[in-house]
Amino acid sequence: MAQGWGLSAKLIGYVAVGAVITSVAVGIARVKNERIHLGEMMNYSGQNMANTTAAGAASLVVGYDYGNLEILSRNVADQPNVMGVSILNKDERIMSQAVVNTTKQYRRFQSPIVFDGAIVGSVAVDISTEPLEQAIDELYTRIIIEQTFLGLILGVIVYVFASRGIVNPIHKLTETMEATINKGEPYIAKELEVSSGDEIGRLINVFNKLNQQLASNYEKLQSKIDLADQALRNKNIELIARTDELENALEMLSSMATTDWLTKLPNRRQFDEVFEQMLSQADRYKEPLSLVLIDVDNFKDINDTYGHAAGDEVLQQIGTFLKEAVRRSDSPARLGGDEFSILLYHTSEQQAAKLVRQLLKKIKSYVFNFSGQNVSITLSSGIAQYGSDASTKQSLYFSADKALYTAKQQGRDQYSLFSQLPREEA
């Protein structure tokens, strides 16, 4: 008996230890795989955010637009788990920085700032790794506990089934188990009959009790699995919502990179891109293309007299009139300060002049009210046509700017055609 009990004890010990080690190893492997997956997701999200921030900061860095750089930095820093954002120029001097937290647990993602094919600076975004480490720790603890528990149960079951000296009951028990497995059931639905009160009977009684506990544990485990599945579904819903939020944030950053925040017109960067496209299209299809440059007359006096809020109102209203005046194929833009432009596709210089006359008249007739005073605003404009006045992007812009300068020299509140300038001026 003592020797038999010793062998049985060794058997259950070997089986239990082997099952626990195997289960724990499987659990550790699962945790490692999940860690790699979560790390890759974090790297992708962090680098994508750095790249998007760099794209949004390009024109602002070139234009030394510190105000919008600060807004951009704060918007990115407000994103979940972002610890800090730094925007540097090409000399690695900080132009804008937003720090949310000083924790040491973060990853830094960097991206160069490229403008017109040249690197003009860089962006560094610090993403906290604390949520990642916390999720890994919780997953590690839960899996180890579950795998250890299942390993121990397996060891006990194997010990009961492998005990020597009970051949017939074990055979019957084996048949019953095989029948249960063939039916796909997780445990034996009925108790085994106890035909004696000796060790065999006691063994069967023990098995019946273990089977009952297994059934109970299975039901509890199944309930936990159901709860875990529900929690996973909830997490998926939350992840989808967070993804939508991130996409909205990225869309906002993209819009900030190409749109003037005050007038909602395309900015200088977007103007340059559209300019190149329209020139290529005009060359390909031999269509006329006109460039209109517009300045607000005495704009500095408006700011000095009535304040910058009044100046902003003037710029916003001009932006509204520009959008209303052009066709869908045209491209108005704010180039900076009080300077605006319109690219008019399939439009001759004379057709462009007609549009500008209407625009100048509409602006002049519009009455602004600042500090109880009615104020009238006038514009000056220069017009040049691609092909007849200039053959390149730079020369077309120079021609329109020369015409604008002439309009201002001749008294403002008018437009000038480059083609009508004296030869020596042109």
C-alpha cells in the first residue's frame, strides 16, 4: 500500500508539473505574441501621427507661422496617450512644443518636415507606453492563473484515471469517457454506478464527485468566457469609435495644412500645388489660363484704426465674395496677409478683367461697420495671362504682381492688365 501510494503520488506529481509547465509556457507565448501585436499597432499609430503632424507643419514652418504651429502642437498633444510634441526647424531649433506629461515610459516617433521636396525641419511625438504595459501585465496575470488552474485539474483527472489495480472500472470508465467525447460533450452527464464499498467503489465515488465539480467548473468557465466575449465586443466597439476620432483628427490636420484658418480659402501651399496642375493642364489642352492677384487698399490703416478684429472681418468677407464670384473650375486662395489670388482656367485676360470689375464693385459697395462708423473698402488687382504674358509659373506670377503694382501706383481701387503696360514697364 505504501509503495502503491508512493507511485501514485509520483504519477500525479509528474503529470501535474508537466501540465502546469506546458500551460504556463503556452500562456507566456500567447502574452509575447499579444505584446508584439500591440507594439506593432502602437508603432504604426505613433509613426502615422508623426508623419501627419509633419505634413501639417510644413507650410507653417516655412512661413514661420508660430501661432498656427502652437495650435497644431496643442491639437496633437490633446490626442489620447500623447505625452508631448516638438516641432523643430532645419537647424534643430524648437519652433513649437507642447508637453502633457513628463513620465519616462514613452516612445518617441520622429518624422522629417518636407516642403517642396526639401527637408525644412522635423517633428517628434512622444506616445505613452503605460497603457500598453498595463494591458500586458493584466493579460499575463490572467493567462497564467487560467493555465495553471487548467493544468492542475488535468493532473488530478489523469491521476484518478491512471491508478493501477482497478482494471475493469478503469476500462468501463474509459468507455464512458470515449462515448462522451464522441458526442462532443465537455463532461459525463450521469454518475457512474457504484457496485461495491471497497476501494474500487470509493474510486468511482471520487470520480463521480470530480465529474460533478468539472461540470460546475465548466459552467463557471463558460460563463466567464461569455463575459469575456462580451467585454471583447465592447472593446471592439470602443476601438472603432476611437479610430473614427483619430480619422477625424487626421482629417482636421490635413485640412489645416491646406486651408487658411481665417477665410477657409486654400492657403499658399495649396495654391502652389493647384498652380502647377493648372499650368500642366493648360499646356496639354492649349487652354487659356489667367492669374489674378488682389490686395486690400490701405489694409494697415484698417488694422491701426479699428483693430485687428476689424481687419480679420474684412479678410473673411473678401474670402466670401471670392468664393461666390468664381466657378467650380477656378481656384481662389489667400496667399498671406491681405494678398489674395484667383487662378481662372479657360479664361482670357479680358474675361478675367470682367470678373475683377464685378468683384471690385461688389466690395466697394459693401459697407463695413467698425466702432459705429461705416467704412468702405477698395481693392487693387493685377491680371496676367499664361502664354501671351508669361510662359512659366514664376514669370506669370511676376507679371500679375507687376500689374498689381501698377494699379496701386495709379491710385488704387482699380485693376491693371499686364498686357497693357508700357513695354519698358512690362
